[in-house]
Amino acid sequence: MSALLQVKNVTKKYGGLTANNNISFDVSENEILSVIGPNGAGKSTLFKMISSFTPTTSGEVLYHGERISNLKPHIVARKGIVRTFQETTIFKSMTVRESVIVAQHLRAKASLAGYFWGTKTAKEDVAAFGIYADELLEFLGMSSISSELAHNLPQGNLRALGVAIGLATAPKVLLLDEPFAGMNHDETMQMVDLVRSVRDERGVTVLLVEHDMPAVMNISDRIVVLNFGEKIAEGSPSEIQNNEKVIEAYLGSVDDEIGM
Amino acid sequence: MKNISSKQLVSVGLLLFAIFVAAPLIIGATGRWDFYFTLTSVALLAIASAGVWLTFYIGRINIGQGAFALIGAYVSAILVVKSGVSFWISLPAAGIFAAIVAIVIGLPILRLRGVYFAMITLVLTQVVTLTALALPITNGAKGISSIPLPSGVSLFGIPIIPDFAAMESTKLAFYYTACILMIATYAALYRLVNSRLGHLCRSMQQNEELASSIGVNISYIRMVIFAISSFFGGIGGAMFGSIAQSVYPSSFQVADSVNFMLNCFLGGLGYVFGPMLGTLVLYFGWDLLFELGKYQLLVYSIILIAVIRFLPNGLLSVRIGKGASK
Amino acid sequence: MEQILANGIYLGSQYAMIALGLTLIFALMNVLNFAHGQMYVIGGFVTYTFYGQWGVPFVLALVMSCVTLAIIGALIEKFLFAPVIKGSAREESTMLLAAGIAFLLDALILLIFGEKQRGVPKIVDGVFNYDFRLIMPYDRILICVLAILSIVAFIGLMQYSKTGRALRALAQDRIAAQLMGVNVDRYSMIGFALGAMLAGLVGGLLVTITGVNLGMGGATSIKAFMMVMIGGAGVISGAIWGGIILGFMEAIGLAVLSQYGDITYLLIFVSLMIFLAIRPQGLMGKPWG
């Protein structure tokens, strides 16, 4: 099985601090891979480097063998690797449907000038965007809130909106930033189903960063575990669950988190 | 466009009627010919303000439009006086030159946000004024005066634009020219805002990170918008110079840049036609207060502060709910 | 060379004081005070009136400038900025308000003091002359020393007094300061008054050298903006560095470029743009966005 996305020896240093040290793993096509680790393990830094929102200090990220790290975020998005954000990063005063339409930017066939003059291609685009938006919202079960303004939505819906915006770009790889953070059990299960159907029905490869262990065990094909910026384990959920290093480093600290 | 409602059509019709029929009739009846100059100025300042409004649309507070208006005025004046080019060619040339300057300056400064961008654009106005004072081609403090009036244009022997110099009074001709330019500007602005470029601008205004994550090249769009904005500034300034038949380093100053910004705020940032209304109200307000003599600025600033204090979302926000023109 | 150095220190110390007031207000309330230059002009006119017209001792006239501006600043904050900041979440509204206030102060200056250029008698006579390599009138030296002393006093106030600590807490994090029991409304007003007072003080000092006129307001604000951008907005050390750097650039520009006409500011602006392209947060500012 050839790797779709390769993280190769990626290191990130902030001054004297090493946030990620020499991390490598592969993501295969049509896989759901999770990166987990306790708080401060360097998950979000790694996530930002994969989506080119921050440059690597050394090492590289490859997509189909082509380097995608240290580029501009929009170029990475154009290649089909699209990230989502946590709930506060939305288009506040757009409706759900408007957000999803704007996010189809990359699918446009007509030029910006074409839209200005209202060429035939542009009109076709506009019609196609509307149809796709409705179809996507239907798929995500969000049709009923399609004309709500984003900043009026409850937290759970915001996360779904983030996924909808990401999916609207028709990505090959979707990078999800802590999709289950702050959710209760039912919401988490809904999100797990959603992410799985994104992969199963849309053929999108999913890489997610998360620290909700049960959800991650449930959803992932494979898991990469980070601790103090180092990769300490990689494998299937059952392998990870039985890995001593992981139990020691990560599961031990879960008690603290529950204690909070 | 299918999303133009009949109500909007009526409003546009009323606006056109007011500009081309009602205003000349009223001026003719009252004999206040000076109003032509006032209205022409409003139209031209509204063009420059439209540019400022557009930079607001990508979330940047632009207090540098005076700089681009001054650049436009000088480019047109220099082309007409020193190179003998027709005014009608110098007009787009002025806009394009202002846009090119905007692109060069925009490369570094468009990365700045919030008050930082506001500050540097304000400084820019002052710097262009000082540059105009220093450069030989702009003739220093003496400026460029006695610019000839726009010449006539004919295509295949058919006159399209009459020769302004041959007219008895150029007031009406300049009034119509300015109004046509203003209508073209706002039609273009409306179209732009409602096309994909406008949607991308809105996405950037609301969240630049998210916009870039969906593949929007934010630095490119910023540049395009700043260039269009400055193009409007250049056009407005060039036309102004032609009417005044002179350009000085003081033709557009920091206070003008601030006024362009005020026009947009006052009209309301959420409405395409906000800057037009804002310009009309501010300029007319200023003109009407002329009777107050030395208390003019005092009363004007007090009214201004009161409006900001009690209508923080602009004049057009009063009629929200009646279907704002967006 | 010595002359450029001396001119640079002289200009820099004045500029740093102007920038300090602007940056203080910005740090506390996130308000870009367009009216800062006008406050400077009012300071100049107050000292002119007391010292130049009524013959009050210069130091007392300076105090009057400070008091007047502190009162104006406090009133503006309490009755205009505070309610507008509460009523609207957008930073544009305060910018608009600041522009309106700049117009208002201009109008008041015009009505009360007129539009003529005003000067005052020299506070000290004589010129310091070191071998014709360094020539500096004594009054400039005195003003420069007073400015530096004021800056030192200001820093001392910010570092060691209770007010200063509260103001710094407020500048760092408004909400945290409130939780720590700082009376946010009161200290916002004090901070604004202090910022305005600094502008007034420089105005009062400089009226003895350059005189004062209505038109100086806008130009002064613009210089203050440049200094704040060089140093980094909202940072006290940044304002001082910004003032010194702009002062030196001007001193060098005047000495070296004078035969090419007035292109000093064009060059300063171009270098500022290049600098900001590399370091958008300024010398001392924290990285943002």
C-alpha cells in the first residue's frame, strides 16, 4: 500500500524549545489516522505544519511524493489537503449555506473577472455551487439550519459547520483539529459517525488530532501517539491500547484530566 | 441579476431621476448655479470614498485615499500639460498609475492589520504630499496650474464627447461627467460585491485564516482590492484636477483622507451605497454650515461626534428592516 | 557629525515624549488617538498664553499646560471614548470618534487662540558653541534636558507607583486587571489624562523654540504614528526607541539631503515600509496575527 501523505523527519523548534522532534509516519489512501497525545505533546504544532500554517524547522511533509510543507496554506488547500479549525474560526456573519458556497471557491471554473461580467461559465458555476451546497448539507444532516447565521449556531453545530466548510472544497485529505473537543458522549458519537461517512461515502482520507481517547479508539484505522514532541508509538487501536509506553506516558495522565 | 428586487430598481430609478432631471431643474429654478459645483464635488469624492469602502470590505481601515487621489490628479495634469495627451486618455491612465503605486506599496503594507494599516496609510498621504513638494516634475509648491479643459473626442468623425473649452459654461458638462463616472463606479462596486470576488472578500473580512484554509489566496485578493480601491481614488483625483484646472501638493491632504474614511463610516460599512450617502451628507452638511462662519468647524465636529456617539453603525443603519441595499 | 548627534538627541527626546503619550493611550484602550497632535498644539498655546502673554514663570506655565490637557483628556475619555467603546465592539468606531475629536479640538483652537503662528520670548539666551563643530542654543539644551527628565519621571511613575502598576496591568490584559481588582474605568481615565498630559507638556516645552500654530496638529500626529510603528504600538520602550530613531533620521536627513530638496520624509517612509515588511510588529512589539 503506497502512502498518500508522508510525514518525514519533521522537527519544529521555537527558540530553544522543541515542539516536535523528528516525527515520521505515513497516511494511506482512504484511511482514518489519528494523532493523539497528552496536552502539550506537540499535536497542534504538527497539525499546523502538515497544513502549512506554520513552517517546519527541518524535515518535510509529502503528498503523492510532492513536498507540501513550508508552502502557503492556500496552495496546500489547492492540492486537496484541507484543514478544519476549532469552533471559533468561522465566517461569523454568513449563513451556513453561504459559508458552504464560498468554500467551493476552488471548484470554480470561471475567473473572478468572469463572475464580474456574469459569463455563462460563471452562471453555471453559481448554479452548481448552490446544488452542491444543498446536497452537502443534506449529507451532513444540516439542511434544517442552512439559512442560520453562523454566529447564532450552538457549539455542536459549529463543529459540523467547520467540517462542512472543509468538505465543500472537495478535499482528498481532510485534516480535523480536535473534532471532539468539548463534546458530550452523544455529540461525540454523532461526530464519529459523520467522520466515518465522510471517508466511506466521499472517499476522503482523514487525519485528525485529538485527545478524546475512546472516540479515537472507536474511529481510527491507525493511531500515532506523541509525547513531549516525540513519536512514541504507531499502530492499530488495539496495538496502541496494549502498548506499554503509551499506557505509561499517556493513559497515566488521563486520570489527571478526568480529575480536572 | 435575478436578485435585484423591484424595490431596488425603483430606488435606482429614483436616484437617476434625481441626478439627471430633478437636480438640474431645481438648480435652474432657484438659480443656485453654485450647487452644480457642490454636487460635482460630491460625485467625485464619492468615487474616491467607494475605494475606501472596498478596502473596508476586506477588513482594512484605509486612511490613504488622499494619497491616491493626489497621485491621480498629478498624473493626469502632467500628461495633459506636459505631454499634450487628451484628458480622456489621461483619466484612465491616472487610475491605472494609482493602482500600480498601490500594488508596489501594498506588497509590504497589506500584511498589516487594524490600527497598524490605518496608521501607515495615513502616513502615506502626508508622504505623497511631501513628495509632490519635493519632486521637479510636480513643480513643487507652485503645483501645476492652468490645465486646459478636456478636449472633444470623436470617433470616425462622429463627435462623442464635446470640447469643454468651446462651452459657454462647463458646470453642467462637468456635473454630468462626474455623475456618469460615479454611477459607473457604484455599478461596478455593486457588481463586484455581489460576485465571487465580493464573497471572497467577505470571507477574508470575517476570518483570514479560515479563508486561506479553503484555498483563497488572501495576499493576492488583498492586492487586487487595494489596486481597485486606489484606481477609484486616482480617477476621482484626476477629474477633480481637471475641474479645478490646477493641482497643488495641498489639493488632497491628510484631512481629505480622513474625510474619505468618515464618509464610509457615516454612510455605513454594510451597505454598498453607504459611502455615496455619507459623502453627500458630510459635504452638504459642511457646505450648509458655511453660514456659521468661524463656528463652522465647531458645529460640524460636534454633529459628527454626536452621530458616532448615538448611531455607531452609520446613517443607513437607521433604515434597517426596510431591506438594506446590500 | 557632533552636530547631527546633538540634533538627533534633541529631536529624539521631544519625539519620544509625544510617542509615549500616544502609545500609552493605545495600550490602555486600543484607541488610536488622532487628536494627539491637537493636544500637543493646545499645550503649546496654553504655555504661550501664560508665559508669553501674562508673564507667568515658564515652569508654572508648563504646569498649566499639563493640567489643562489632563483635564481635557479625562473629560474626553469619560464622556466620549468610554461610552462609545462600551456601545460598539468594533475598533473602527473609536477611530472615527478620535477623528471627530481632532476636528473639534482644531475648531476650539481656532476659536480660542486664532490661526496665527505664536512664539514666546526665549527662556535662556546664548548659544553653546564648541569650536563651530557643535552649535546649540542654550534654550534647546535646556528643553532637551527637561524632556529627558520628564521621560525618566514618567518611566519611574509607571514602574514604581501604584498608579503605574495598575496602568501596566490594565495595558497587559483588561479583563485580568479587572479580576485583580483594578478599577478599570477609573484607570482608563487616568491613563488617558496622563497620555494627553504628555502631549501638552511637549507642546509647552517646544513652544519656546518652534512656536505654535493651528496647522501643527495633524503633522505632529503623523510623526507620532510613525514613531509608534517603528517601535511597536503599545510598548513604552518602543515609543522611546521610535522617537529617538525618527529624531536621528530627521537630523541626518536634514544634514545630508538638504541639497536634494525635501525628500527626507519620502526616504524615511520607504525605509519604514521595508522595515515593516520584515517586522510588522515594530522593534519592541509582540508578534501578532
